Amino acid sequence: MRNESISIGVGSRVARLPLSRLNRHMLITGATGSGKTVSLIGMVERLAQAGVPVFLPDVKGDLAAIGGVPCRRLEPFRMSADLLDPATVSAALGLSATQAATLEIVWSVGMRLGSFKSLDDVRSVARTLESNASLAADLGRVSPVSLSVILRALLAFERSGGRALFGEPFDVARLVDLAADGRGLVNVFPAAALISSPSLYALALLYVLDEMTTRFPECGDLDRPRVAVVIDEAHLLFEESTPETVRAIVRKVRLLRSKGVALIFASQSPGDLPTELLAQLANRVQHRLGAASAADLRAVKIAAETLPPNGSDLVATIKGLAIGCALVSFVDPAGVPSVPIVVQMPPPSAVATSEAVPLIDPATPATGDTVAGRHDFAAGLVIIGGALALLAKIVAWSIG
Ligand SMILES: Nc1ncnc2c1ncn2[C@@H]1O[C@H](COP(=O)(O)OP(=O)(O)OP(=O)(O)O)[C@@H](O)[C@H]1O
Ligand SMILES: [Mg+2]
């Protein structure tokens, strides 16, 4: 193992982040305005320079300041129904257990029918089952009430921006692409439109994590991660999720560790994330947290308690951090989280002007509009063909 590391911090105190241990994942936390985004941008740039590609959903539109590293905008970014786990979709749609069981049947019918990609594809299967009670009864746990809830949820989902997210899928294997000079490519996913709908944001991220879990081979600890995935506003993943979803996410986070994927979560307070997840995020960057209310103080205490001790009062340290300063603890080459130290993160100006304009690679667009266009046409045909053809297929399948 090569034990390469990147240095974090400016001035006399610098912390070393071994790339081979980045698969123990990372959490960047701090109050609003404390410097998380600036730290995140600095981190992403150093990773790309060191040859680690990054997937960077930009939910607030404030990550455009990335400089000096090759960037690629993933627009449009699409996912496909047949690659999604129906349980993930149920969680994103906020379905109950009964409704989720019905959605699972919609999915299995859709998958057997072949072209099952867009929201229209999902809806036509659900509609066909809804209008054919006897067929639905034959298939088992299909509840008509659930079907209408699902159809309503799909409509709301589509109206909040979901339609544009479905179609010919983005290939996650391309997220490991390197630039010609060996630097990691930063794949920026402009996700500002998703922020108003946490479920859309969660679904898009979970899709990427699901796909990485199934597509990337097991590789143990690599010299450096295959790819780093940034999950900003991480609390959005958990806002509306059930205990099962939380368990599923934690399981994925654990699996991705041995698939060479490094996850970098950013949120205001460590208390925003489930404790089982916190235990998986061993690299930590803690910016200032205020303690104006009892809830704030609890958050500071959680932050302090989930860091290794350093002999000083971590609660006082976290409350007293200046803007741009952070208490950091990284996993050392032996796999042990280091004693936390306070470092000064590089200021935004140094970050943004480190090199010329980001290199965009027009020869390899991240997704193909023409392909997506063809698919929309195909989806249109399925609808025009109407429920009849679909019904015939479902009947044939359920009999056969
Ligand atoms: N390392 C730094 N050195 C100097 N100034 C900094 C540094 N980090 C942040 N700042 C200043 O603080 C401002 C806010 O920082 P930043 O946007 O990173 O906060 P944040 O924690 O991401 O806030 P929010 O939760 O609202 O997104 C920056 O615009 C910059 O002026
Ligand atoms: Mg920010």
C-alpha cells in the first residue's frame, strides 16, 4: 500500500488525510456560515488533484467555485425505473408498508414487461392494474386503495421535478473517469432544483449509491478510493425516512466501503444523522457549532462525544472555533481515528484561483440527449398503445 495522503489546513498545523482510509467515509459539520462549503470545496479539489474522481451534487448552487481541477457537468442526470430498488422508491414517495408491497408488484410486473424506465412506464403499469381488479387480485398483494395512493404520489412526484429525472439512465461507471493527466474528474450534478423536494434528492442519491453497490466489484482497501461521493445537506436523506430506509442506507454505506467508494457527508450537526450512520463516518471535520439553546448544546455534546478525546474540553473547543477553523480527526494508516486537532482551512480565494478555468470535456458528454429523446418517444408510444397492449402482456405473463 502506498500510503499517499493529502494535507488539510494552512499554517503551522496541518492534518494528514490518508487516501487509503478515505473509504472509512467522512462527515463535515458546523453551524451555518462556519465554513463547511469552503472546506468541502478545498477537500474536493485536493482529492481531484490526487487522482480521486468526485461525484458532487450541487444542491445550493454554491459549489461552482471549484477551481483548478477538471470538471464535468452532469446535465441531464437521469435514472431509470428498472435500476431502482422499489423499496427505495417507496421510501422517497413516503409510502406505507402496504403501499410499498403493492409498489413492489408494480415493479416486478414492469420489469418483466421489458421497457420499464420512465415515470410514464411506472404509471401505465399501475393504471393497468388499477383498472383490472381481477388481474390485480391474481397477482397477490395488490391493493386498489394502495394503487390510487401510488398514482397520486407519482403525480405529485412528477410535478415536483421527478419527470426530468427519469429516462435513459446515467451510467455510474463513468463517475470513476480520470482526466488525461491522471487527475480525478469532478462530476458536478446541478441539483438545485431538487432541494425543494427532499424525496427527489434522496432518490437521486440513493440511486447512485444503489448502482455503485451493485456495479462496483469488491476490492477491499485500495491505495485511494475509486470515487468520492459528496452528500451535502445530508439531513435531507433522513428527514422523511422510515427505520427500514435508515437501515438500508447504513447497510449501503458499509458495503460501499469495500467497493472503494468514499462518502463525504455534510450537514449542520452530527445529531442530524442517525447514530448507526455516524458510527460509519470515521473521518471528521467539525466546524463551529453555537450553543444558544438547550437543543444546540445537545448537538455540540453529540459532536464532542462522537470524536476521539484529545485531553481538552471538546465542547468548549467546538463552541469557540473561528470561521474557517475546524476540529479534525482523520483515520490514520493503521486504521485508528487520530487525536482531534484544530486546523485553519484554506480561505475561499486561495481555493478558487488555484488554477485557470475548469476543463470541460465536450468529447464525452455525461449523458446523451439524443438517446434520452428516443426513449421519451418510446415511452410515448407505450402510452398511445394504451393499457390494452400492456394488459395483454400482463395477462400472458400471469397465466404463463
Ligand atoms: N477557510 C476560510 N477562510 C476564510 N474565510 C472563510 C473560510 N471558510 C469560510 N469563510 C467565510 O465564511 C463564509 C461562509 O462560509 P461557508 O459558505 O463555507 O459556510 P457554510 O458552513 O457552508 O454555511 P451554510 O451552512 O449556510 O451553507 C464564506 O463565504 C467566507 O467568507
Ligand atoms: Mg454551505
